[in-house]
Amino acid sequence: MADVVREVMTPGAVMVPPDASLVEAAQLMRAQGIGDVLVASGQHVLGVLTDRDITLRAVAEGSDPLTVSARAVCTPNPVVVGPEDLVTVAAGLMREHAIRRLPVVEDGRLVGVVSMGDIAVAEEPGSTLAEVSRADGHGRRRDGGQPRGGPDLAEPPTRGW
């Protein structure tokens, strides 16, 4: 069982500068297979930008994603956690603020990101959340194993409509 955030976090983070366009941020998310990026100046985190932010705060409002900056749409001043904070503290912050990821900051410098999935993999390796967190998005586990329930889960579902 992991005690501190450093033991479960993912070192580093995918970042965009504050003046990056929403198109640039979205293309980076797609290339990395992720749904959010940190908006940062150097190693100083200014905000978190999600694919949902782009959709609801820009595209749905009729804004041009080629000209709107990441900083204009991101959630500013994100809740952060330190690498030596207890994993239970990180989980509590996620629950309290209804968020799935926390930037990990040490001495004012970004050192990584911890997600709900990271915590689940460390704390409850057999849980559904841990299994989903290990999957690569194509039904395969990142650790090379089969999804729970066997290889049939790797097949895309068929839709009756």
C-alpha cells in the first residue's frame, strides 16, 4: 500500500503555454490520448484545460478555437498536492473538489500528476477503476495482461441502433 503521493504519481505532465490556441491544446490531447493538459508558464501551473472546457466554454459559445488561448478557457488556480502528502490527502482533495487529477507541486515547481486511477491501481489493484486505469483505451491492459473477464472484453460492443 502506497503512503505518499510520490509513490503513485506519474512524473512530469503534459503542458501547454498560456498562449497556445485551443486547437493546439486539443491536438496535443489527441496525440497523447488524454483529456486534459496543464496550462503552465515554465514549471508554474496556471490552470487545467480539459476537452470539456474546450467544448463548453469555447466551441459551444461560438468562439474560434484557432484564436482563443488555453489560458482564457482553462480552470485557473488548480488544487494541487505535494509529493510527500499522504495518498489519503490527495484522495480527499479529489473527493472534496470533484476532480480526477491533481498537479503535484514541490517548492513551487511541477513534478507530476496524480490521478484517481493512479491511486486505485496502488490501493485496490483488483478494482474496476484500477482495471480501467490500466487499459490503453483499446481494451488492452498497459501491463500486458488481459482485462478482467477474459479476452472477450477487448472486443468493441455492438450497438442495436
